[in-house]
Amino acid sequence: MELLDSFIFITLIKAAVVLAVLLTTLAYLQWVERKVIAHVQVRPGPYRVGPHGLLQPVADIIKLLTKEDLLPPYVNKPLYLLAPFLAISMALLSISVIPFGPMIKVGPVITWMQLTDLNIGVLFILAVSSMGVYGIALAGWASNNKYALIGGLRSSAQMISYELPMSLAIAAPLLISNTLSLRELVMSQAGGIFHWNILHGPFPQVISFIIFMIAAFAETNRVPFDLPEAENELVAGFHTEYSSMKFASFFMAEYANMITVSAMATLLFLGGWMAPWPVAWGANLVPTVIFAVAGVTALYHGANAARKRDKRTLPVFGIIFFIIAGVFLLPIVQSWLLPLFWFAAKTGAILFLFMWVRATLPRFRYDQLMGFTWKFLFPVAMLNLLVTSFLVAWTTK
Amino acid sequence: MDVILFLIFAVVAVVCAINVVVQTHPISSALSLVGVMGSLAVLYLLLGAEFIAAAQVIVYAGAIMVLFVFVIMLLNAGAETKKGRSYLIPGAPLLIVFLGLMAYYVQRYLFPESAVVRFGGFTGGGPKDIGNALFTTYLLPFEVTSILILVAIIGAVVLARKEIE
Amino acid sequence: MQLWLIPILPLAGFLINGIFGRRFSKSLVNTVAIGSVVLSFLWVLKTIFAMGDLNTSIEEHYFTWIQSGTIDIGCDFLVDRLTIVMLLVVTGIGSLIHVYSIGYMSHEGGYYRFFAYMNLFMFFMLVLVLGANFLLLFVGWEGVGLCSYLLIGFYFDKKFATDAGNKAFIVNRIGDFGFSLAMFYIFKNFGSLDFDKVFHQAASAPEWVLTTIGLLLMVGACGKSAQIPLYVWLPDAMAGPTPVSALIHAATMVTAGVYMTARSWVIFTHAPGAMDVIAIVGILTAFLAATIGLAQNDIKKVFAYSTVSQLGYMFVGIGSGAFSAGIYHLVTHAFFKALLFLGAGSVIHALSGEQDLRNMGGLRKKIPITFWTMVCAWVAISGVPPFSGFFSKDAILLAAYQHSPAIYWIGVVTAGMTAFYVSRAMFMTFFGSYRGTAHAHESPAVMWVPLAVLAALSLVGGWLFPIPAFLKAMFPAIEKAGNPMLMYISVLAGFAGIGLAYLMYLRKPGMADSLAQTFKAPYQLIYNKYFVDEIYSATVVRPLIGGSRMVLWKGVDAGLIDGIVNGVGARCRDVGSVLRLLQSGNIRSYATWVLFGSVALLVAMGLLGGLPR
Amino acid sequence: MNLLTLVLFLPLAAFVIALAIPRASSARTSRLWALIGSLGIFAASLGLLAWFDRTAAGEQFLVDVPWIGTPNIHFAVSVNGVSLWLVLLSTFLTPLCVLISWNSIKDRCKEFYAFLLLLEFGLVGVFLAQDLFLFYVFWEVSLVPMYFLIGIWGHDRRIYAAVKFFLYTMAGSVLMLAAIIYIYNKTLTFSYPAILEMLANGKLSFPAGEQMLLFLAFFIAFAIKVPLFPLHTWLPDAHVEAPAAGSIMLAGVMLKMGTYGILHFCLPLFPSAARACAPWIGVLAIIGIVYGSLVALVQPNLKKLVAYTSVAHLGFVVLGIFSFTQQGLDGAVYQMLNHGVSTGALFLFVGILYERRHSLEIADYGGVATVAPWLSAAFLITTLASIGLPMLNNFVGEFLVLQGTAIANFTWTVWASLGVILSACYMLWMYQRVFYGEAGPEVRGHIPDLNGREWAAILPLIVMMVWMGVYSQSFLPPVGKNTARVLEQTNVNVPYRVQQWDRPPGLSADLPNPHRGGTN
Amino acid sequence: MMNAVPISWFLTLSAILFALGVAGFLFRRNIITVFMSIELMLNAVNLSFVTFSYQHKEVSGHLFTFFVMVVAAAEAAVGLAIILTVFKGRSTLNIDDVNSMKH
């Protein structure tokens, strides 16, 4: 019983930690996005609330929470209420099987940096993400609004369609790793960048990765595949009739999905928490170096008299970065912080890609969208899978 | 623990199934059906059928039912009208008898209480086992189903496409 | 001996005229038709002379016609004395009538067709006569029937003519029915159809077999030779052109029955029962036909019934065992009856188609040649000695007397009546005053020359051709106790008939009518030919057709059998339409049935204990 | 592959080619092809006649190759003295059918001629098959094209007639199939010669009851096809509705499938059942003769009349077969051929008349002889042949049948001979009403005489009528050899005596021994 | 024995679901609902398969379930396409109105 209790206890703690981090990340991800896009477009972005607009997410949350929770008449009430709940819960559910790092020892407890590991982890994620369609579809339908309905329909069609190439793209690295468990998947990619699935073995899964990323954009309804919520034509798509926290739920679901997908990409193709090169080559120093450089940069800019508004924040951040760089040097935390760093770095890079694309590319037309997946993406993914499976069969004898 | 899990999801499944039948609006029925499938997926897990559970969710709940929902939305189907003859009178008694007999036979003859299910009592339902069986013993049916799927795709495309004048 | 040439020549004539005749001129048609017949006649003469003493018959085999199992029927021709007589009659008289026809038919349409048919008839008649087995005889038998049919219906756009043709053929068929059965029975019992083989065994066969065969043969002969009860076709057959009546329905074809019975004399002599029947049938026919002849007004009809009557005489001869007498009468009858018909034809020709005696009269001045030739026939048929009819009739009556006096006496009465009605016809035609309207003119030479030849034969034929003596070698001799008394009586009867006719039609012209008034019922009876046609129609033809139509076709075929078949179909449909209610097209009802079935299965499983433990 | 298979498969090849003629090409192409093809087939079958050994009894040109492994079905064909003539009859009539349909078939020409050739294939196959299953296959193959010939190119009630025809025949053939399968289960072979051999050497025997059932199963199938009274009512309907060519093939050849089947299968396989049933069948045949004649007598419709005459004529055939005498069997076979020629010709003429006057009602005619003398003359010859006039074909057959029957049972002959009288009645009456009398305006204007093409169709038939009537020796000997064999196989010797009285000692040598091949 | 569920319970659950599927099939008029009832029945059967598979410690039941899913997917694709076509032609989803096979 004790073991059981401790298992539940640890799991609960892990869940709490993950949830807290995740929700914060979600909130700040939006800020980051606004910032990134703003910088791409050569403008400052949020800047008022807090230093560099750092408190903007908090303000947003307060705003959303305090807004009137509007329940339009003529909607199908139960489903209307169910839809955002479904969307956010499905989005968050998949996090539960994603490993952030290896087994660690925290005091007396030895545990994985993962809520739970399933034999069929990948399938679980696919299953959960496929359930996510319901949220959007139902939202569109239950709103009893033609724009919403069209948005919902488009969204579900799009998601079903892109799920196919995505699954096929996932299958290829799975073949190479020969497992469905995400943890084992990462383990199989240990040993440097050339063991990652994206560059692995006889057939590097670059194509797979690209397909996966494209499909991921579509799955998350992100630009350039954000047809379901195309403001210009559909007002706002499936969430036209939603407001306040219900709207926020969809928003959060979208960003949660982004994180999930990025994490998936990391795990499947980029070796998860594994460092790109061996420790011997100084892999452990990389975060320290990065944060140190960041600290130097911050201090340098903070010293710039022209930046009046940042004259206090930048030096503070510089010092914080230095501290972090120092922390990374501590052997006690290195064992669990370094994997986390690598994981976060890779995921963050992909998230950055999402934002970058959003800032850069225009939106597709709907028929182009569907045609693209069925006529191009799907065959290519199929071919890729075929070649991969042949090569895998060839090499493993 | 297993019993509780079973009971919870069995009750959910039954309630959802009843809902499927009772709800007048197809979309409610569809969502209830999703519920049934979800519960069944859990029960599959309980029975050690991991792969099938995942497939259940992906294929059934994630694809087939989405298709249903999609079609319902597309046709904007409303609640059904009470038209045409009702089969309640011949059907309901028959059904009750059917169910009673089935339950009776199952309980009384086929599977006495001694045969039980424990979680983890069977672990042969993973992807690997399924794959092994699928590509050895059941290779031919598997290939046949792939043909079937192909045919179904063609059929669906032909049926649903716009009439070319 | 090339016997095959005899029939083949007319056949060739038929084929040539039949196929090309339409394009031929009339003279070419004549040449072919008459040439072939005359050549045939000449070949007959040559054959006869070549045969020498005539005591041995010759038989020629050409090819096997039908061979199956024990049946082996060849195309065999046989010539013996009987055949010679027949051949001469057929080809001789045939030639004469062919010649006559040139004149008679000169104004008719279908000229070539007529001669083609005539030639075909000659062919079949010669096959009939020459055939050495029953089947070949039957070939000719049927063939002449066919030609008779064609020639009776020569004017095929006239319904009465084609009706008469049909009647002739069908009534003959009834006779043939008997004949063919006789053949089957002969083969069944004797294992052959060849004359020599059959007759060789016939003497030793039991009498009932022979009687059966004899009676069946007699049925055939009755049909062809117009005996009771099958004589009805012959009077109607006068619808054909007159030369046809003369050749086919007086001189040759109708006598085929007599020929056939004479040919089968071996069978008949051993079947006295059959002989009796023949004699009775013959005398009844002779008498009845004579009575009918008394009251006919159509000149050809009178002679037609006369022919029936005379054929009856021949049958009496055969039935009395006097085969040669029968044949004798056949020959003389061929002379004078052909002459009568041709004369009548000449009269008709002279009067442009008038046939009713009541519209004639006083023609003896206008067409003297015809008149005088017909007088020769008149005296011959009336039995006036020493003309031909006298001899043959006398021979028959003599034989009949020996067989049965009753037959003799009826025969005598008949002879009187014969003299009466022929005289009546002569008087009404040639004497008195002309009652008609047409302009009478004498026939051309091509017509009266044959008449003259026949007239000569009628006058002298009796003693010129002593047939009984000629055939003595063939048939068993009848012991003739020459009783002159009998002869006188019959001659007397003939004169009585002539006298009575003279009285009634020349001296007291109103007498006939008043007699008819007095004996109205008998007169009507004979005037209407005993209503035989009507009786046949009412008892056989109409029930047959009506029954076939209403009972067999509409009733059994369309009603019963098709009714059953369609009924089965309809019941299937009914069952189907009930069962179709299950196939409501409603999926849910099907599902209900499936559910019902499953429940039933479950219950059954439980009840039967079919569940595994 | 010998000549026989060539003859058998040429029609099929011709059929395929006929189907392959493009739809766009003119009707004339199909016609010409059908004519050329059928004439070619006829020529090939004449080759069969040339190489046929007339002196030998039994099957010739035997081909036997395995066709289906399990069950053991062989493609076994051969020809004997009877089937030889029937094959020739089929191949002989087909070109005539093509000729007669030349102008009267206007729509769907290609299909029409294709079906005609397929029909020929089926018919030839039926007469050649020596494997029971193969026989059944051909039996059904011949059914299908005829169904379409009637159903598509027929007259007003064609669908009814076609369905009736099909159902009737199917009803019988299903019984036959059951019997065939039963025999297979018992013998494990479909090979007809093998079964006969088993029967002969005693390895196989059918108990009485079983044999009777099997016999009836076969016999009913054949009797429907013949058709024997009272199973005949499909025939008038089928004939009336069928196009001329269909009628010719139906009457000319198809009906013979039944009688051929009886002769070839029923008798040798089930001799004692056949013997036991003979009295009943004989009576039915006689009823058919008289009844068919009487009903024909009152038909107002030309084709129906001829159809009922077929019932009567085929009654003679059945009667002959069940007389169990050499003469009866020979006559029956000969009558089959005769009927094919003369009734085929009658239907041909009816088709010609219909093409001119567009009516089948006798009442609509009259006086045709005035306007079309050659047509009338040719028709008359055919009529006379049908009546059974000596020197024409039917006479020989009828004579032999009746003679054989007389030997077996004289009473039958008496009744059957009534049919001979009646045939004269109905045919001549019909001829009188159609051809004689005054020609009405309808007739006068619309009935031209025969043209060259029609002569080409008719003349061979008339030549055959005369030939078969005058010189039957050209045809009978092979038939007789084969029927004698059948009689031996039936092991039935209906005893008849030439003399039922004490024969004088000297006479017996004159007569050939009437007992042939009998063992009793 | 709180940790062990009798197999018959699974089967009874399967039977109940199946019966409910049949009920939906019989009592509902909307084609789509009827169709979903069929899916429900299939699911019930799948449960039985998986249960049997557990009982026999055999993977075959899973495979049957797998095939059933495949077939169900195919069926859904074609079936829904048919429903779409029917709706296009008749503008109704009531199963009782779709009865042109009746006559």
C-alpha cells in the first residue's frame, strides 16, 4: 500500500508541476509569439504591461476572466458548453505521455521525467489528438451560426485529412526505432545528432520530418492552414460565438496543441532530451555558454543609455541569465536540468518556427489545402514510408 | 479496483448506448456513441487489448464517428420526425426476450463465475503481437481488407461526387 | 423391255409442260403432251408385240425404294395380261381424250397446266397399272387421286370446283385408309408386299386373315371406284373440265378399284365373305346410283351417276367371282362412257357451257356428228345387242345370277333404269325442240374424230376384244351355264327403259312432271340424291369440325391444358404476391424478422439442449 | 480435332464473328456473313457425310477429351447414322433461315443472325454429345437463342410465348438434369458409352422402380420438346409468335431434339421401363396424332395450323419409336428428317406469305394462286409432302412407322392412320382457303411471285422432298444400322410372326427371316 | 474478489449493447441513427471478441476486432456516401421514405 500511495503521490506532484509549467508556458507562449511577430515586422510588440510587456499575459488572463460570459440564444447549449472543454482537455491530455527527460533521482525518489509511459504512447497521442476534432466541430455546429458551422466543417475535414500524412510520417521514425513507447523512442536515438531519427541510419527522415511539420501546422490550424478561423472570410470560424474564458479555452487548446506537436517532433525526430553531441565534446557546457552570452548581451544593452526604459530590467535579466548559467554548472542539477534544457531548446525552436511561419506566409485557399494533402503530401508520405520500411527490413537481419 | 473500473465504464457505456437510442437528434446520438466507444476502449485496456483500445479510439471515435458527425453537420439533419409505422410493438418484446435469453445463457451455461478477468491477466494484445499475427496467420485476410478499403474508397468517391453533366 | 419408258414419257411431258409450258405456244404444248402419251401408247403396243404369246408375265426391277428390316420394296414393274388390258385402255383412251382436249380446252385459261396435269395423271395411272407390288400400286393410286384433285379444281377460282376437289381427295383418302391398312396387314402376315410373294402364300392363309385383308382392300376400292358409301365425290367431280370427267372419272381412274380387286383375286377367291360384301355393295351402288340418275337434270351429273352405277356393276362382277367379266365391263364402259362424256362435252362446247338438260333439245340437226356418235354410246350402254355394253353386262349378270339371283334381278332393274336415264338424256338433248338460247355449232374435227373412234369401239368393242377369253389364263374360270333366258330378260329390260323414256319424253312430254308430282316424296328423294351429302355433313363433317373447334381446341387445348399450365403460373404468382408482403422494402421490418429468427433460434437451442456446457 | 469438332465449333466461331461485326456496319454485312458462314458450315458437314462410313454401325468420328476434372466431365462427341442426318438437317436449314430472314428482319440484324448461328451450335451439339453432362449443356445452349429469337423478333404476344416456351422446356430439362446427376452418382461417370457398356456387361443395372423414375425424368424432358400430347401447348404459341426463321429451326430441328433424345438415351438406358411404358406412350402418341390433326383442322391461323400438324407428325415419330420394331424406328428417324424438311418448308412459305401480306390469318388470304402461281405450285408440293403423298418424303416415313406399328400392334395402326386422312383434310382445306378462290384486292396488289432469293431457299427443300420420297436408299441404310443397334441395346424384341397359321413346308424358304438381332 | 471481473459480465455488457443497437435499428427512423446503431452492434460484438480473446489468451479475437473495424470504416465511408446521395435525391433522411425497392 505504501508503494501505491507513494506512486500516486509522486504522480500527483508530477502532474501538478507539469500543469503549472505548461499553463504558464501557454500564457507566455502567446506573449512570445506576439513579440516574435512584432520583431519580424520591425515593431516592438507588447511593451506596456510590465517590462517588455512581460506581464501582458497576466493582464490578458484578467481581462478574459472578467469579461461577460455571453451565452447566445439559439445555440445548442450542452454542446456549446461542452466544445471548449473538450478542446482544452484533449489538448492537455496528450502531455501526459510526453517524456521531458530521463530517469532522475530526487532525494529518495527515483522517477521518470514523464507523467506516465505507455506501450502505445504514440498511438495514445494520435488518439487524443484525433478526439480534439470534436471540440472544434461541435463548437462550430453548436453555435448555430453559418460561419461557425463552415469553420467547424472545414476544420474537421482538414484535421481528418492531415491526420493521414501525419500518421504516415510518424510511422517512419517508429519503424527505425522499433517501438511505440515515446520513452524508448528517445532512448533509441541516444548517441548524438547522427542517431536522431531525422538524420538516422540509412535513410534520414528529413522528408518525414517536413511532412510531419506541415501536417502539424494543419492539425493545429495554424497559418498557413488556419482556414477554419480565417477572420476575413469566416469572421473567426468556429469560435465566432465564443467569448471570455470559453474563447480562451480554444486559444489555450491551440497553443497546447502547438506545444504537443512540437514536443512530438522533438521526440520523434530530434532525439528528445538527448544532446546533439557527446559530453566529451562539451555538450554539458552549451547551456552555460548560451545563458552566459545572453547575460552579456543583456548587460551590454542595459548599459546603453539610449534605452531608457530598459535601464533596470536588462541588467536584472543579465544577472538572472548569469545565475542560470551558473546553475547549469552545478553537478547536482545537471543530471536533470540538462536533458530538460535540450528538450526545451528543441521544442522551443520548433515553436519559433511556428511563429516565424505565421509571420511570413500567407493563407492557403481551401481547395488548395485539401488538394495539397491528398495529392501531394499523402503520396509522398506513403512513398517515404515504403522506402523506409524496405531499408529497415534490409538493414535489420 | 478492476471491478470498480469495469462498473464505471460499463455503466457509462450502457447509459451512452441508451442515449444513442433515445436521443432524437442524430448528433446527440453520435456523441453518445463516441462515449460508448471511449468506455469500450477503456474496457479493452482492462482486457489487455492495448492496441485495439488505441485503434478503437483512433479509428472508431477519431475517424468513423467524426465522419458521422461531419455528415450530420453537412446535411444539417434535424431531429427525426415521427412518420411511418412503429416497430415498437413487435420489436420491444422480442428484444427483451432476446436479451434475457442471451444473458441467461451466458450466465448460466457458457461462462460460469469462475472465469474472471484481471487487469494484466493477458498481455498478448500489444502492437507487436497484433503485428505478428497480422502478418503471418492473418496475412491473407489483411490483404483482402486492404482491397476492401480500396474498393470502399473508390465506391465512396464515385457515390459522393458531383454528377458530371 | 424398258417398261419404265411407259410411265416416264408422260412424266417427262408433265415436267416439260409444267415448268416451261407457260412460255410455250399452244401447239408446242399439244405436241409435248399428246406426243408423250401417244409415244407411251406406241411403246405399250411394242411391248405387247415383243412379249409374244403373252402367257408369261415380265417383271423388271429398277431400284430399291424402301428398305428397312424385312421390308424391301423395289421399284418393280410387272406386265401380264391384266396389265396389258389396262395399259391399252389407259394409253389408248388417254391418247384419244388428249386429242379431244385440244379442241375442248382451246378457249380455256391455263391451257398448259391442264395438259401437264393430264400427263401427270397418265404417269400415275400407268404406275398404278404397272406396279409389281402393293406399295407401288398405292403410289399410282394416290397419284391419280392427286391429279383428280388438281383437275377437278382446275377452275380454282370457283369455290364449288375446289370444294369438289377437296371432297374427292378426302373421300379417296378414307378409302386409302382402308387400302393402307390392308397393306400393313398384308405385310404383317405375309412379310412382303410383292404381288407374287403375297399371292403365292395367300392360298394357304387362314380365311379370316384374307377376309380382313379383302374387306380393307374393298374399302380402298370403294373410295377410288365410288362405291357406297364413298361414292359422293364422283358426281361433284364433274366440276372439272369434261375431258377430265371422261378420262379420269369414267374411263380410267375410277376403275382402278376394279383393277386392284381383280389384281388381288387370289385373296378374294379365298375370302368368300369379302366377295359377298363386294357383290352386295356393288349391286346396291348400281341400283341407288341409277335411281338418282333418273332425276338429274345436269347432263354430266346424269352420266356421273351412270358411271357410279356401272362401277357398281363391275363390282358385282368381281364380287360374283367373275373377275374377267368385271374387267370386260371396265373396258367396254371405258369406251362408251368416255364417249358419252366426250359427247356431252361436245354438246356443252356447242352450247358454250350450257349443261342443263332442260335448256337443250333438238340438237340432233345442229350437231349431227356428235349426235350420231352419242347414239352409238347410247345403244352400247343400254345393252342393245350386239354392241359392246351388251356383252360385258350380260357376262356380269350371268355371273351374278349364279352367285345370287336376287343380285341378278336388281341388276336387271338397274339395267332398265340405265337405259331409261341415258335415253332420257339423249331425248332431252337431241330430240324435241331447242329450249335454250345459245347458238349451237358443231365441234371441230379435232374433237369429233376421237368421238368417232370411240363410237366405233363402242359398237364393235364387245366382240372385237373378247376380254374374258383373253384373261382366261389369269383368272379361275367361272362355269358359265349359258342360259339364254337371262340374256333375253336383261336385253328386254334395256329396251323397256328406252321405250319408257321415249314415252315419257318424246310422246307425252308432260308425263315426267306429272309422275314427279304424283310420287313427290320418292322423286324428291332421288332428285336430292337421297340427301346423302347432307347426312354426311350433319353426322360427320360438322360434328368433327365443331367438336374439334369447341371441344378439342377451345376446350381441351386452350381451356384445359393451357388452363392448367397458366393456372399453375397464376397460383405461383398468387403465392408470390402474398409472400411479397414480407418483402416490404422496409429495412426495419426485415430486421424485425431477423430478430424474430434469432429469438426463435435461441429458444430452440434452449429447448433442444444444444448448448455446450 | 477432327472434322466433327470442326463442324461443331464452326457455328460457334461464326457466332463470335457475327457478334464482332461492328454495330455501325450495315445490316447487309451481318446478313452476308451469316449466309457465308452458314453455307460454310453446311459444306463442312457435307464433308462429314462424305467421310462417314456408311457400312459401319455405331459411333464415328469419336472425340473424347477431358473437360472438367471434378466431376469427371468429358468433351465427348461422335456421330452415328441417326445424328449424322440430324446434324446435316440443322446445317442445311440454317442457310435457308438466313435467306428467308433477309428482308423480313430489319432491326437488330446482327444479333438476330448471331443468335441463329448460336442456335445452330447448340443444336449440332445436342446431336453429337456423348457425355450426358455435355448433352445437357448443349440442350440448354440451344434453348437460349431460341428464347431470344422468339422474344425479340417475334410477333405481338412474343414475350408470353417465349416465356412459355422457356418454362415448359426448363421444367422438363430440370428433371433430366436430376436424372443425369443421379446416374452420375451411381456410376461416377457422365460418359454415355461407358454407361452403356456397364449396362451391357452387367456392372450396372437399374432396379425396376428406379429405372421407371429415371426413364420418366428423361422422357418427360424429351416429350415436352417433341412435344407429346398433352405437353404440347407451348408449341402453337411459340410458332405463332416466332419469326419465320425461328419457326423453321424450331419445327425443323429443335423438336427432333426430343425424339432423338428418346431414341438415343431413353431406350438404350432404360429398356424395360421403356417397354413397360410403351403402351401408354403409344396411346398418347396416337392421341397426339388425331388430336393434333383435328385441332389443326379448325385453326384460323396459318402458323398455328402448321404448328398443330407438327404435333401430329411428331406423334408418328414417337409412335414409331415405341413400336420397338426395325421399321418403326427407321420410319421414326426418317419421319424426323421429313418433318424437318417439309414442315420447315411450310414455315418458310408462311414466312414468305407473311412478308407479303403481313397477316397470318387464313381468312385474309384467298386467290393467291391467281397472282402467284409458282408460289402456289411450290406450296402445293410442300402441302402434298406434308400430307404424305407417295413419291414425296413424308410418305416413306409414315409408311415405315405405320408398318412397324402394325407389326407391333395393329390397333394402333388403325387409329394412327386416321391422322393420315385428317392430314389431307386440314392441309387441303387450308390450301384451298389460302390459294384458291377469287383474289381479293389485298391479295391482288400485295403478293408478288417468288423472287430469286426465295427460290434459292425453297428449291433445295423441294429437291430434298422429292429425293427423299423417291430414293430413300440414300438416307435409310445408315439409319437402319444405327436403329438396329438401338434395338439390340434395348434388348427388346417385340415378337411378331410372319404367319400365324401353319405354313406349308415349301413356303418358308421364300421369306427372309423377320427376326433381326433379337435374342428372346 | 474485488480485483476480478467475471467474464460473463463483459459478455452480458456486450449483449446489452448489442440489444440496444438492435433497438436503435428497429425503433429509429433517421438513416444516420440507424447506421450508428449498426456501429453500436459492431462494437458490442467487438467487445465479445476481445473478451473471448482474453479468455483463451489468444490474439485472434483482437484481429477479428481489427478486421471488424476495417470493415466498419469501409462501411461508414460507403454508407455515408450513399446517405449523401440519397439525401441529395430525396431531401429526407427518414428511412421509411426510402422505400423504392418496395414495388
